[in-house]
Amino acid sequence: MPNRLARETSPYLQQHSGNPVDWYAWGEEALQAARVEDKPILLSIGYSACHWCHVMAHESFEDADVAALMNRFFINIKVDREERPDLDQIYQLAHQMISQRSGGWPLTMFLTPEQRPFYGGTYFPKTPRYGLPGFPDLLRRVVQFYRSEREQITRQGEAILGGFERVQPASPAHHSEFTRAPIGLALQNLAASFDARDGGFGSAPKFPHPTDLDLCLRHHAGGGMHPGAVGGGDDAIEPLNMAVHTLRRMALGGIYDQLGGGFSRYSVDAHWLIPHFEKMLYDNGPLLACYSDAWALTRDPLFAAVAGETAAWIMREMQSPEGGYYSSLDADSEHEEGKFYVWTPDEARALLDGDEYAVCAPHYGLVDSPNFEGTHWHLHVARGLGDIAGALEKPEQECGALLAGARAKLYAARERRIHPGRDEKILTSWNALTIAGMARAARVFGRPEWLGSARAALEFIRGALWQEEAGSARARLLATCKDGRAHLNAYLDDYAFLLAALVEVMQTDFQPRDLAFAEDLADSLLEQFCDPALGGFFFTSHDHEQLIHRPKPGYDGATPSGNGVAALALQRLGHITGESRYLDAAERTLQLFYPALAQHPNGHTSLLVALEEAMAPPRVVVLRGPLVELRRWQKALGQRYLPAVLIFAVPDETTGLSPLLAKPSVSGVVNAWVCEGVTCLPPVDNLELLLHVLEAPEVG
């Protein structure tokens, strides 16, 4: 018989609906059962694409004997960290406090009926190994501890709650204290940890960190920061080189899907060769934006190819028929990690003709030793086409055509394999990150079909996840939707990321209804999440379920900080509309987090970008004129990397605009109004002159 999880929207929870464990979803039913029965809560947090979550499920949660122990001694709660990031934040932090180690997934926490954690870990094997206790033995020890050490558990719970309060920012700075010093220090720290050979920051495992790459690109372009090197004049650690070299090495590595496009979540090694094979939507949207920006700066054809293939993967494999983007692809297929992606030389040789294999095999490393578990080959660019062409004594163009044919055949054969599972819930925040990436890429490369994809996802969110509240004239955002069922109060990230995405979409294709939607979101963000006492934004709304902690996060994690993105998006919307409430809320957010930025700038990159624009507000360029000419100007401007410039092309017939966007135009001619703060230059009607103005260090 299926358990309670069968009625949930989360595919991760549904994966456990056939377990013999008497699982609950998080909610009052489970919490009440724990209180009434005086049982500890076993809280298991994971997500559908997580390899080790699947391993623990197969070993323990599907085992009748282990399930019997769980059911006898605990109230068992299963949580999808993607649907309930509020719970994940709280209990990951609690795990760090208890174990003094970083967390991860699956997260296994033991709580009192009052939701206070007293023990935890991540993956536990069924039998002792890896220096970890066997899960059944651990269950017995935990329940004995719960029964005999209540006083100690109470003291520990109080200490953890106190620790929660201490990590909250509580001493705002004055805006007069703002300097660019934290930005410079962050870049120096990135330079110190930069891997000059393989790119990226630090050692294995390596994550892409698109927010850090974006900071490096912005620094190179000026963006309001002091120009110049940050690492003592070493060209290898110039900000542009750090970003470009990292993006290039990732694109050539196995973290990038060489046949199908798109990036895996991270590389298990320092060389970007072998990924943890799960593919997450939230990585690929921001990385698409990074590769588009890097192409605008360098015109490197590799970056254009990666952007095109990643956008195609998003549209082909991650976009629902209704428009929204799905969440992730599993690392596993047929219960084996990476099985869908890896090859043997014999498999490739059987699919290709001799000339194709002669190019493909050395290019993708099939002539080298196996690089995946000693038996298989995961494709990466091992040798460039120029070297292969020289060795084969063939023109490079001919080798390129042979490689393209080989790729097509390998991809077609791979499509016939059993695919990894796909998590088809649609998350507002992750969709927003991808909408922003698709819209920016569409603007840079002039690809209307990518804009169409972004708009389809935006319309899905507007229609399915932005809903009027019963008995109220206002609407609110919901966090997740699957199979037509939208639910769960949206979080800070949902509002902030969607607001930022609308600013990107409006720069690619201005429509007044998008501006109205952005203002509605911003108003809801201020009303439902803003801290009126200290500034900044809580992760959960004021009417959210009361939990043991209400975070106000500033750090970037796997996704950017909601406070950082909110501050930047509100600043930009404030400059567009002239609404001082948005600018004030952004400034108070930066005041709250500035002491943390000054001490520990790395990890706060999203807030650093907001700080940069607070100190040097972006130029706002309003293009008014006939649509055909506007599109020509947009195309030329879109191919320039101008991170400190907001550009809105507003056709003559558009009505209902803010004073800034309603600048007049001369009939039949494009007029560009370049404004900074309350100062605007006289209108410019020559595209080359406009480009010259925008490349100047300041207006007027």
C-alpha cells in the first residue's frame, strides 16, 4: 500500500511513496503525532536528482527491517529541499552547529516534537562503513539517547536556538560607511584561490559559481569598480582571465555535456572532467547568462556554441508543454550513476565510419585510458581540432565536419538509451533564474526563439503561480507547481529572482504589463518579507508557518542570495520608476549586510554587485522610436557588454509609462535618452554616437 507521500506534488516524495516506512510530509499532522506519542522526529531531507539520496533509500528506506525500526521509534518526515528550502536552511545550519561539519544531502536529522534538533548527519549506510555507523544501530542509539537524556537535549536545543540568533545580521552600518573595499578584497581572495591551470576556484570538488564569474566580468568592464589587476599584475589572475579561462575549461570538460548541451552540478575532480551527473535548472540559467556575457566581451566562438547548445537543451529537455521549466535530471539511470552519458570506444566505433572515428576518438579522449570508474569513458575535449587535423593531414574544416557528423550519430544513439529521471515540478525561483538567462542570451545573440521560451515560462508563472488571495484584492506568489497543482507560499528567492528576471526581459522586449507585474512583485516583497526594524528581507513571508528559526540569508549558496538579488532588482526598478520606496529598501538591505561584506566579502557576491550599483547607479537608456529601427539599435547594443547600463526600447505607440520611460521621440527617428540619476543628456539620434557615449566613463 502506498504511504501518505503518494498524494504529494514532489516527485522526490512520490519516489518514497512505496517505502515500508510510515512517512509523513512536513505539516501539522506529523508534528501533532510526535507531540501526542512523545516520539522523536526522524527528518530526512533530499531531492529527486540526488545520487546518495537514492542510495540511502535503496539500502534502508526500502528495507522492511529498517523501516520497522523507524516506524516503531520515530515519526518519520520526508522533505524535498527544493519545495521546502526554508526547512533545509534551518536544519543544514543546525547540522553544522551539532557536527562542526558542512552538510549536504540526504540530510538526516533527529528532532524533538518541538522541532528542535539534537543529532544529525547526512548519508548513513545500512551497515557500518566509510567510518559511519550502520543506520539501524544508529536508530537504536538515538532513541535511547532521547529517552534517557532529555535535560541534555533541552540544553542543546536552547544553545542551537541561540546560535541561530547569533548568525543573523543585527548591526546595520550607515550608508556613509560604504566603500568599494569589500569588492576589491573579494577579487583578491578569488585571485588567491584561482586555479591557473584548470580554472575555477579552489580544488575538488569544483562548482561553477556563476555569481563569482559574473563579478569578474563586471570588474573587467568597469561597472563602477576600480579598473586594473587585483593580483599584483599577474595576467593569469586578471579578473577577465579568471572568468574566461574558467568558462573555457568548463566548456571543454566533462561537466559540460559534449553531446547534448547543459552543465552538471559540479565536477568531482579539479579538472572539470568527471561530473556528479545530475543536471539542475538553477545552474544552467545563470551559466547561460555568463557565457553570453563572455562572448560579448571576447567574441570567442566556443562561448557562442556553448550558449546555443545550453539554450537548446533547456528548451528541448527542460521546458514543459505549458511553458514552465522543469527542475532537474537525475544523476542515475538504471540505478547507475552516469550510465546514460558514458561510452566505450567499441560503442563509438560501431556507430561511426572510419574517418569520423579518427577525428572523434582523439578529440573526446576515447584513445586514452578510461576515466570513469576504470571501465568507461566520459567525453571531454582532450585534443583540439587543429592538432587532430595536423596529425591526420586533413584540413581543419573537414575535420570539423566529420566531428559534427560523429556528434550527431552519438547523440542519436544516446537518445535511444534509458534516460535519467526528470523532476517535473516547476519551481518559481529556478524558473526565474532561467528566464533571466534565456532573455539575456536572446538579447546578446539576437535569438527570438530563446526570448519566446523565456516568455512562455514567464506567462506560466503569471498564470499558474501568481494567484489572487481569497477575500483579498491582492495576489501572491506560490513556490511550486506540478500536474496543475500550485501550492506553498513563495519564498524570498521566488520574489527576488522573478523581479530580477522581469528587468532582464524588459530590456530584451519591453512590454508595459511586465513593468506593472514587476511593481506588483516589488510591493508584495516589501509588504511580506521586509524587516521594518533592521532592514533586509526574511527568507519567509510574515504570514508563513512559524518554524524554530526565521533566516535572513545573505550568503550565496547553490543559488544567489535572495537579499542580494532583491537589493539589486529593487535598485534597478527604483531607477526605472522613480519609486523611492524601492531604493530605500535596497539601501537598508545593504546597510544591514555591509559589516558582513566588509569582513567576509567572498560568499556575498550578489550583495557586492548590489553594493557596486548603489555606489555608482546604472545609466538608464530609453530608446523611443519606430519598432523596426528600435530592433536594429537593440541588436547593436545587445552585442555590447554593458553591465552598468539598463536599456529599454519603447515603441512610439506605447502608453502608460513612467516619466523616465515616456521620454518623447521625433517621428520616424530613434531617440536615445541617456540618464544617470535625475540627469539626462540631450537625446541622441545616431547609433554610433550613442555607443561612444555609453563607453565614456560618466554622463555629462
